[in-house]
Amino acid sequence: MNLNYHLLDVFTNQPFGGNQLAVFASPPLDLPTSTMQLIAKEMNLSEVTFVFPPADYQNDFRVRIFTPARELPMAGHPTVGTAFLLAHLGMIDEISKSRTLTFEEGIGPIQVTVESDEDGMPDSVLMRQPLPQFLDIYEDREAIAQMLSLRPGDLHPDAPLQVLSNGLPFLYVAVKSLGAIRRLSLRLDLWQGLLMGKPGENVFVTTTETENPGSTVHSRMFAPALGIAEDPATGSASGPLGVYLLKYGLVESQEIVSEQGIEMGRPSFINIKVDRGGDKFTEVTVGGACVYMGQGTLIVR
């Protein structure tokens, strides 16, 4: 069978930046899960999505998300990019005039809004994320620093090494400087002993020193267990990142721009907005621009 797909760069307004995504917008309804996983491995991108009719017709589309290693219950750049692609193809206009719609994902319903430019073309996408939970704190700062090829003194003294999850858990590590985050290197031998198979096995590192004046933080993310050595833009981790930064006083503004992927040569810019009432966080949105890059056909025998 011939399966048509579309390629996008997500969280960028420039071609060849951001995080790459392949979207199969109209796959066969009976496409096996095992075949979707093999396709994701074959494409060898951070994620691939497959779009189906919803099981609950109060929603608009069912979106399944695969890394080269496994299916995910929710992810940011695949959600944002898929919404952009459906608007680009006119598939949203067929079911909704508001361009706010609901995706069925593994974690449950996810609301997305497609914003348009002055010509009515899709320009960017906002994703409303589940509020994150604060989970385990890792007390052995020296071991985590060594795993990242850093010194304990490179870690931010006021921020715990803590796991947050909005459906996909990440260990958040704040470092003091841009220099530290540039030179870090994840040691897989130490990662396997410290984190593999635990809630903190996906590692998100951030600093408030940035390369671009419009950014708030500079970030990197490593997920060997998902088949991702390093990710150029991680939308699912960016919502909890905003909550983490505000909770521990690393930033003051509730509107945050995270730059990511710069070390990989794929600059990405993720807009994060966190609403709060006093000490309580009430809503988290993540968004950004996308660039349509092309299309192709995969022949599956």
C-alpha cells in the first residue's frame, strides 16, 4: 500500500529549523499499530503522527504519536505540527469554522487553536496542556552533574532536580550558565545506572542565560529511552518547564520563550504561557510557528 505523508518543521518560522515532523493525515483505518511503529522507526524523526476519525465524536480527530522506539500518550511538537498541517490541507475547515478543535490523544482530549496570518493562512498553533504534577526530587546532585559531564557547581543552587509530568515525565535540571549547558554531554553509561526505567529517564536541562535577546531560557532535552539522543524542540516538556521556572523563582514573567535545538543547528522557539492565581497554577499553553516542508509517499509491502 502507498501511504502519503507530509513533512513540517515545528516551532520555527524558518525552513530547516525547529523539530521535524511527519504526518500521515489519512492512513487506512485498519493500519496496524505494529506497522505505525515500524514506519516511525523508518522515518527516524523525533516523532511521527497518524490522524484518524475520533472514537468520541464530541472530539475532532484522533492523533496517534510515535517516536522511533514507542508510542507516546501525548507530545507537544507533534500536536502543534499536526494541527498546523490539518489547517494547511483545509481539513479543519471541513469540520469547524473556529479553528479551535480537540484531538483525542492517549492521555485524553487535547485542545488546540490554529492562528492565521492576515491572508488567512495557518501561521501558528496554541496547545492547551494538562497541568503538570510535581513528582520525585533527585537528591544526589553530584551524580546527576557527573551524568551530564558537568560539575556540581554548574547546577543552579536554588532549583531542585525534580521530575514533572503532564502525561510524559521529565527530570528538570537548571544550570547556572549558557557555558555549562553548551558543554554538557549526556553519559549514557551513567544514565543507564541512574535513570533508565525511572520517571526521570527523560532529561530536560535549562538556564536563564540565552543566546537570543527575545528568549527567556535556553534549553536542551535528552531521551535515549524514546530513541531520541537529543530533541531540537520539546513541546510536551515546555509547559511543565514554565511551571517549574515560576515555582522556584527562576523567572518572573508568566509568558516565557524557550530557545532549544541551537546546539543541533535547528534553532527552535517555543512560546509558553502559565496562568496562576496566587500559588495555584490554573492553565498552561504552549505554541509556536510551523513551516510546511513537503510531502512524499511511503510504499509498504
